[in-house]
Amino acid sequence: MLLKIISGGLVGIAFGFVLQRTRFCMTGGFRDMYIAKNNTLFYAFLIAITVESVGVLSLIKLGIVSSPYEDYSVLGAIIGSYLFGIGIVLAGGCATGTWYRAAEGLIGSWVALFFYMLSAASMKYGALQFLNQAISKYWVVNDNLAGQLGISVWYFVLLLVIVTILLVIRELNKTKKIVATLAPKYKGIRHLLFEKQYHKFWAGFVIGLIALIAWPASEFAGRTGGLGITTPSANLISYVATGDINLLNWGVFLVLGIFLGSYIAARGAGEFRWRLPDIKTIRKSTVGGILMGIGASWAGGCTIGNGLTATAVISSKGWIALPLTILGVWTASYFIFVKPNQYLKGE
């Protein structure tokens, strides 16, 4: 248990700290691709996937990390990821984004987080388990994409590296806007940790390293896998309800670490304060949290579990879930942001 607490907790603290300080939430990143035609955060996400992919597949090849591939329902990945994408827009943040914003004192994120955890636990262990079991029976395949196709996984990794490098270079070569910045209040390590603004590409690189470290850290604690948010979140609330200590696995201490790391970052940066939303936001957060839990359970992962971790090992589930999540975000963004503006403009 101590190894799980230290290993999962330290990875989570580092992850949460970086997420909060760099404002790295893929809900906004996916939304900006559609509304603002800005792909910067998505390219940073690709950097994270690429860094993790090269590292973790090397560790698997060396026998340091166990093979993570498993069977899954393609239908569940499609429907669940799409619903999850809609849910994170309503909730105002993806799974990790909701955790770190709750640590900043946003009551709306606390509401979304509670219903996300509750609905995920219901799908995995409770009254909604029959929904999970029903969809999991259809269109079941193994998620080892390279193995299913009978080719080396390194061809996919090479393609991922090339595409990521080309997109990043193109983005960096765009005309850069000169942005005025305020004189720093702090100096030294305090400035670097709590004040300095970092490019999203650097954030993606660091997150990729943390995601990579999570694999051997989890392996040493007796768990196969990398970063994951939904099942640990479901386990946490189930433990609170039942007291079953077996639910306190590496992933639970990971998400608790994310909260703690985000809280430390928010406090240090002077960004923590309790903020009470209006009734409309609470309603959206509630519905969003429920859709997040149901969708991620059907899909077998969230933006991190599927979008970052599964894609890195070239899992077909991950590469199906990622575009479907983005499509769900775009759908919700159209009805919540685009269409109301069109109506106001008389279009």
C-alpha cells in the first residue's frame, strides 16, 4: 500500500501541478480547433502522445513494462467517446481538467466531478452496470492495432513522429504575435514554478514524460498501465461509500495526487479562490458530469486513458476514441457557442 501511495501520489502531484500551471485542458483545445481555428493545444497533445509512445513501447520491448493490450467493444468506444466529448463541454473541463479546476476552488467543477465519479461508479459497479455489460458484448476486438494487422508497431510510431514534427514546425513558423507581458513579481524558483508562462509545446513535452514515467511507476506497484482517470475516480467514490480497501489502488492515489498538485500550483500562483456558479452552470455541470461518467465507462477511458495513454501504445481503441471525443466536443460547441451567436446576429 505504501508503494502505491508514494508512486501513484508523486506521479499525480507532478501531473496536477503541470496541468494547472500550463492550463492544459483538452476540452478547450478541442473546442478551439473548431471555433477559433487554433490547433496549438492539440499539437501539444500530439507531442505528449509521441514522447510517451516512443518511451513506453521501448520499455515494453525491453520487458520492463508488461503488454497492456486487451479486448474492447468498438461500439462502446464509438458511442462512449462521442458522449464523453459532449459531456466535457457541458462540464467545462475534461477528466483531468475537472480535477484541477476543482482544486482551484470552482464549485461547478466540484459538481461535475462528483457526478462524473458517481455515474462512472454506477456503470462499473452499481445500478447502471447492465448498460456497460450490454454494450461490451458487441463488436469486440483486441486493441493491439499493429498485431491485428501483422506489422511492426514501429511503423506507426515513425508515422506519428513525422506527422507531429511537421505539424509543430509549421505551427512554430507561423507569424508570431508580440504580446506585452507584465514585469514579474517574483524571482528565482518561485518565478519559474508559479509565475512564468510556458509555451503549450513545452507543456506537452513534460506531460509526455510524466505519462511515460507513470508506466514503470505503476508496474512496480503491481499494476499494468499508464495514466488513467475514470476507473480510479469511480474506485475513489466507491471506497468512500463502501470502505472496501481493495479499491485503493495505484490509480486512486494518482487522482488524489493530481488534486493535491493542482491545489499547490493554484495556491502558489495566487489562483485559488472559491467561486460559486449560477444555477444554469450547475445544471450543465451535473449533466456534463453524468455524460462523462457514462461515456468514459462505455469507451473504456477518457481523454487521458484513451486519448493519451492508449494512443501512445498504438491501441486501436485509443485512435478511435480520440477523434470521436473531438467530434463530440465540436457537436456540443456548435449548440452551446456557435448557434446562439448565429441567432443573436440574425444569421
